[in-house]
Amino acid sequence: MPLHCAAFKPGCISLGALPLPEWGFAVDAYRPVAILTPHEEKPVVKKASSFAALSGLVYSTDSGRHCPDCAQPVAACICKNTLIPEGDGIARVRRETKGRGGKTVTTVSGVPLAEEPLKDLASALKKRCGCGGSLKDGVIEIQGDHVELLIAELLKHGFKAKKSGG
């Protein structure tokens, strides 16, 4: 073994260690040594900014498991319950090119739906236009210029829709 290899470098084993790939480690004379292959990545650990961020109830004998986001019991979790956004109920369809490297994107905002039905609507609109898109912060983004097609499709789905912008 070359002297420049450390015990934790990929493909290197310290003196006296036996490679045991089925266990994932080998036993050295003094300590266990990790065996990493070149295609394995080290696990990424998120660091908390403070000790207060680390504290949080995960399990309680009174109510069982708790949601890590809202700290409510899993049965009463309020994270997945999204409210219908307030607004005038009119879906506004506009064509945008700013901040997208010159690419044209059609955005649909103001659709009065909760998050799950909005995802379904975005999927249906992408299929109808035959292109890609996404849902970001309650705004449906469809790649390309499909303003007229999207307005007709939204009216067919029973929404009030109007063209916004130029």
C-alpha cells in the first residue's frame, strides 16, 4: 500500500485491514476502517443554524408520531391542508420572456384551486399544449406561447379566464 493513501480515501485500506465488501467495513488492529468505492458518495448532513432548530417533538407517548413541519400529531397534521387562495376568481393568462434567457413561457395565475387540484390542472394543461411546464407558488408555467389555447381550455374547465399583459 502506498504511504500517501489515508484510511478513508476511496479504494485504500489501512495496514492490517481486510476488505469485506458485504459488510461495508474492515477491522483494523485499532479501529474500524470505512471502505468506500469510487462510485459511492458521502452522505450529506444538513447543519442546523442553532440548537433551537434541532429541538422538536418527533414522538410522544400521549399522541404518537408528530409531523416535523407543523409539530401536530400525524393524524391531525395541517401541512397537507392547503387553503384555496383568495382573489377575484379570474385566471389570468400571460406570455412572459423576462428572466428566462429569451425563452417564452405562458403563465396562468389566480386559479381558485387548492394545491393538489392545481397540480392536476397543470398536468392537464401541459398535455393539452403538448409541452412541458411546472407549478411554482400557485402559478402554472407552460413552455411556449399558448395564450389563446390555454384561455380556451380554462373556459372549457369552467374557470373565468382573461388575457393579461400585452
